[in-house]
Amino acid sequence: MPGKNLTRDEARERARTIGVEAYDITLDLTTGPTTFRSETVIRFGCTEPGTSTFVDLLAPEVAEVRLNDRVLDPAEVFDGTRIALDGLAAENELRVVASCAYSRTGQGLHRFEDPADGGVYTYTHFEPADARRLYANFEQPDLKASFTFTVTAPEEWTVVSNAAEAVREPAGAGAATWRFEPTKRISTYITALAAGTYHVVRAVYEGDGVVIPLGLLCRKSLAEHLDADRLLAQTKAGFAFFHRADRFALPYPFGKYDQVFVPEYNIGAMENPGCVTFRDEYIFRSKVTEASYEGRANTVLHEMAHMWFGDLVTMKWWDDLWLKESFADYMGTAAVAEATEYEDSWVSFAIRRKAWAYRQDQQPTTHPIVADIRDLEDAMLNFDGITYAKGASVLKQLVAYVGAEHFYAGARRYFAAHAYGNTGLVDLLSALEEESGRDLSTWSKAWLETTGMNRLVPEVAVGADGAVAGFAVRQEGEPLRPHRIAIGCYDDDGSGKLVRTRRVEVDVVGARTEVPELAGGPRPALILLNDDDLTYCKIAFDEVSTATIGERLSDVQDPLARALIWSAMWNLARDAELPAREFIALVLRHAARESRIAVVQMVLEQAEAALHHYAAPDWHAAGQAELSAGALRELRAAAPGSDHQLAWARCFGRTAAGDEQLALLHGLVSGTESVPGLDVDKELSWLFAETLTVTGAGTKADLDALLAADETAAGRQHYTACRAAVDTTANKERAWRSVVESDDLPNAMVDAVIRGFDRTMDPKNLAPFTEPYFAALDRIWSERSIEIARRIVVGLYPMGDVSAELLRRTDDWLADDGRAPALRRLVLERRDDAARALKARAADARAAAAG
């Protein structure tokens, strides 16, 4: 569609001539279930009177366009994505009246009807550029303005936006109109609206010289599961943390603070000031482990950090997306560790968030943290593991490099200088340099403006007496970067624990760094590079440490050290240096003794991934039997009702095979079997049912019974996934058509179908879809929203057909330079996944042959 994909050059040119003062946006949500009325009045200035520009709008129909005293013909100036404006004055007022469409893709104004009770819920999601689906605007982050929303909706609804409600008054039979206070100057992508039959809990934060009204909103059908006390306590703890004199020392600047849990959300959460939105899967309707509560707390405080990094001070263009996301990822974890009960949150960061970064950074599409974002399609795909988790990891290194005191002082200087404005890389670095006295230009070039990661390898020389004669750290990869790391030496303390007996902090510079401090002492049982996780890198182990890990990983006393070792071993498995079957054996040997549930859950997920993607195909059945038997053993051995029991139950539920195990699963769902302490609730029942379905041990009648007992949005999504998992050619074809040939399913159902489609007992069953996949790619990209297209392109790539032939077929498709760059990136990343799997399977087969 012409003009839909705004380029960086277009945005820069528009920002050069246009300055926006304010928007008045009037919406009528009583006009029916498919469209709503949108009226926008924009007041803006122009530095070059007489010139032309455009405003952005995605709408089925435009009824009126008035620029100053001129009425413009919509048929002439509106092309479906942009409204052309010419003859601008120094000061302008634009009025646009349109009929806009509700979304079923999670973009723009999404509308959802709850099957549990018929309640209607709408909410917005705009990042990076979908505010134009709600109102006409200049859709780029550096054209900030003040926004005033007026909304007419059914009178029984709750309506919230970024700012506080100013007045509410009747608007005819069964309707009311809400008018909100003007916002501070913010970008279009963080304006927000949520309207519907929401359940609401109110509270207040008082302290630090401010009073902040708080709200929690969710669907009424989820109200019984809303743990408001815990969420409000963490919210208040977050404000107290960020307000501290040694942290941001700047009170929350946007008035009230609503947190809205919304259905069918595409992402985890969004930092709209005063109206933060979260996926409502964060309201747990079944038992979850403490790791899930910790993860949610991290999201809550990640979004709160954005109120300063991103909302108060915003990047000029999406190249500097890291200026908000890297910082929020780092600050969210820091706030959780320092302000909540989850003081070990850096352990979860090391095992989970960094795994995302490592995967992304080793793909051929890796990019610098400060990226080259040519257009909105590039921007959409840059919300990735590099921008978030690698960026946060590098910031952790920066804090170690300049010192925490100087880091936070630099942040305070940055906020003061650029409040309500837009910035780039140099603005932040200047603030940090002024506070720390360090020249950060070299550091920035090495860490923020280059791609890839380094691997640090220990070189240990041992003398005839068994003592360490010399020690060095070898750095691999380009470019070589400066790393401030800690090196930990671990030995048995006499009680069966491996404890750190020595710690040396050193600057690794260049290809090889000598560490004389570690020479002369006894050879440690385990040497851990990057102990305390100060830098971003992969690490290797010497032979003695590798042997110690194999036998005694679970004896390592420090939880962060264990997490770092687990992370390193998974990287070795992904790099085909550790055979998949050996990684699975390591998990079965040590995971049951791991105290941190976040680590247990992650390594069990990785063991399953190793089985499905990295194990030699002829060992898959035997490997699945080993993993499922181990999971069942630990499920029965775990403390009744514990988080560990639930983690092993989920692993068993996903990997169960064989008549005896499947009969147990069926009995657990039906209630004829039990495991002491294990509550087979709705979510666990659906997980078990999906495995029963794909193996042929479950029936449609079983699924119908589960749905009858769980007639909710989540229940329908699980049912859809299970139906797509039925492992017959005809059923897989139906599932394929429902997402590839039809655009009728909403975003959440697309996800469910893809998940079920991918479940099969024999990957060859999905081979017939390889050619149709490549044939459909260009059409899907051109016809669907980028969000739905991305899910289909990534989710339906034929990973079940991993082979040299699949790589060749992918290469043939990629050879056409006419493909959309963002689409090429997605396919290239999936090709890399397939190539990695093929290499790892070969390594696993060689290890088996070698005995």
C-alpha cells in the first residue's frame, strides 16, 4: 500500500519543517462492532510556509479534511495511508473526520468479545506506528505533542487513557462521553486508550513528595484471579526505587498510573504513560511457579522504567530504540533485585534473557545495538534479543565500567537536559562522560556500534607439582572488545559443596590477557570466566572444569554461578560442540537438585529443544523415552505441591510417549489417576490434552469435554491448538488453510493454530507443506498486517523438514533480491536455525558413533 512503510528519510524531512503543538481527538465507539468514528484536530507549525507535507492515517473511509480555511477533497488527498497537505501556513489547524476500523490483529484499536460472559473490551497498541489506525497524525517519535482525548462509549463501560479523566457526562440513550485532561508532550506511539466492561481496582501511591493514583484493570471474567495486592505492592516498590535520590531522583511525571491487562495482546506489555497495557496471561488462572511471578514483576518494573527512559526522553528515530528498551530491560531487572522479594533476579536474567540475546546475535541478521533502521518494517523487526537483552547486558558492563554512582548520576543529568524531548546516542554518552570523567567513544564503538559477540577461553598451564603455573584469557571473535570480568575459582569446601575460594577482577583487552594473580596456587576444580556475569560474552571451560561440571554442576553453591554454567553448556549444545544427548543427560543428572525454579524451567525447555532440533533423528525416540522417564521420575520425587513438581509435570506432559505414560496422562486429566500434591488444573489439563491428541491417545470428545468446562478465551485457544495438532494429513491441511489461505482468525487464534500444526509424531508428515510455504510468502507479506505475517512466516517455516534440501530451497528463494528486506530477514533467520540444527544433529550422530 503506497506510503504505509514510512522511511527514515521521509521522517527526517517532515521533522525538519513541521513542529506539532497539540492534538484533539474525538472518538465515538457506539457506532457498531466493526468501525468507529474518529475526528482529529491537529495544531502544528511549519518553518517553510507554502511547502507540502502529509499526515498518516489507516482508515477505510475519510469523510472530511479541512486545512485552515480550505476544505480538501478526501478522494484527491487521501490514498489509503496518507493525507497529502500543500500550501502550509506558518501556523496550521488540520481537521480530519474518518471512519476507522477495529482490529483483530492486536494493532491499532483491538476489539475483543469475551466468550465467558459476552463482555466487550477494546484497547490500543501502536508501537511502532499504528496510532494512525485510531486517528490522523504525524506518526514518528520525534514529533511530540500534547494529546486531549474525548471518547463516547456505552455508559456501563470503563474508559481510561494516558491522562486523568476531566469530566464524564451523558451522551444520549445508553451512552456517555469521557473527556480527559491534556497529556504532557509525548510521542504518538505511546498514546493509549482502553475502553470496555473492565473490572477495576483503585489505590494510591504516596511518598517522595508525590501522590500517584493507581489502577488495575482486567476482564471481569478474570477478576477472581487478579492478585491485586501483590501487583500494587510491586508497583509501589518500583516507584520508591526509581524516585530514590541515588537512582532517578525525579518523581513520576505523568500523573495517574493505570495498568490494564488486555486480551489477545501481541507482546508482553507496553509503556504508554499513565495507561500501561499488559497481556492478560499475566493474570494467572491456574497454578504457576514463583518464576512466573518474578517474570511478571520484571515486566511491571521494566514498563515503569520506560516512564523515564522512553516516555519522558524519547529516541528521535528507531535507530536508537535501545535508548529505551536496553535501559528498561536493565533497569527492570535491577529494580526487581533491589526493590522486591526477588533479589536473585539477575540469575533469571543470566539464564533466560541472555539466551535470547545469544541466539539473536549469532544469526546472519545480527545488527549493532544502535541499529540502522531504514523504515518502519525494519523497526518492527528490531524489537529483538539484541535491542533488549544484549543491550541490557552491555549496560550491565557499562555500569561496571563507569561505576553505578556515575551511571545513575549520568541518567539524572540526561533526564534534566532532555525532558519531554528526543535524543540520540551522543546525548546519553555525553551525560555519562560528564559524570564519570571517562571517554566513552571507544567503548561505544566497540559495544554499541558493532555486531556479534566474543568468546572468552581460559588457558591454564599446570606445573609438575599440580599448581597453576600460568593463566591467561584468550578472546575470540571480531571485533575484540574490552571486557571487565571476574574470574572465579571453585573447590570443595569439605561438605560436598563447590564454593568460590578465589575471585579476581580483570580487564580483558585484545586477543590474550595474562592473569598473573591466578598463578602459583593449587589447580581449582572449576574455573569460571565472567563470574558474577559482569560482561556480555560466551565462555569456554578447560578440561578439568568441564569434567567437574559433568559430575558436580549441582554442587556449585552460588546460584548465579550455576546459571552461568548452564547458559554456557546450552551455548555449547547450540554450537554443536556438546552433543544434544549429552546436554539432555546433564539436565537429567543435575536439574532436580537446582534450587532456582527459573533455572529448572529454562533448562527443561532447552532439553526439549535439544531433543527436537539438535539430536540425531535416529536417536529421537530413545531420547524422548529417556527425557520423559526422567521427568516422570522427578515429578513423583518432587515435594508435593512444589514449584519443582509443577515444572517436571509440564516437562512430562510435553514429552510423554508410550502406552503406559499416555494412559497416565489421560488418567490425570480425567481424574482417575493422581500424583500427590499435583493439581491438574485447567492449564495443565490442556497441556496434557495436546500431547494426547497428537499421539492419537486423545479424542475429539475429550477435547469437547475440556472446552465445555473451560468456555473461556484461553480455553478456546487451547482447543484450537489441540484440534490443529491432530496428526493426519487432512487435518494439517485444514489447519494450514485456516491461517495461510484465510484472514478470518484473530491474532491469538493464529498463534494457536500454528502451535498445534507444528506438533507431529513424525516430522515427515509436514514435508508436503514446504513448497506451499515458499509459494505463499510474498503474498502473505503483501496482504497481511506485518504482525500476522511475521507469525506465519516464522511459525510455519518447515523446521520439521530440516535437511540439506531445505537449505537449498531456502537459498533459492533468498536469491531473489526483489523480496521485501524485512521478509528476507525473517526467512534468513529461520534458515540459520535449520542450518544450526543440521550441524548439531551431525555432531550428535558422530558422538554416538564414537561411543
